[in-house]
Amino acid sequence: MRGLGIDVGGTTVTMVLVESDGRVAAAREEPMPVGLPAPAALKCVAATARVLAAGAGLEPRDLAGIGLAMPGTVDGERGVLRSAPNLPW
């Protein structure tokens, strides 16, 4: 099984598709659209993830899991991003 790692930054989104042993199978970096509201920006992130997975012959359902990193403060109990200084959300 493969996993997907996503790092959402203020100017780029970087993704890696990793094998179960941790080896990087594929990577992709795209500009992060500036000034988009969160729902639109997350749609861009999802589209990039689909392109990366499709390039490896995978569907999203084939992934064992997804890890997401974003700058800011997270409310761990509620599972929500409270503030992101580099993102206008």
C-alpha cells in the first residue's frame, strides 16, 4: 500500500507518494493559489493529489492513508485548524 504526504504552505503545496517501507515513489510541487478561500484552495490541493496518484496508476481509494501538514495552530480535540499565519483562511 502507498501513502500520500501533503505539505500545504503559503506559496506552494508539496506532495509525496510513499511506499509502505517509506521510500518516495513520486513527488509533485505546485504553486499554492494566493488569496483563495479555504474550500477553493483545498479543492486545488485535492486535484493535485489526484494527478499525483493517477500518475502512479492509483485511485484515491488505493491509498493506505494521507498525512497533511499546514502551518499554524490546530485544535487537536476538534481536529480543526485554528489559525494559519501563512494562509489567508
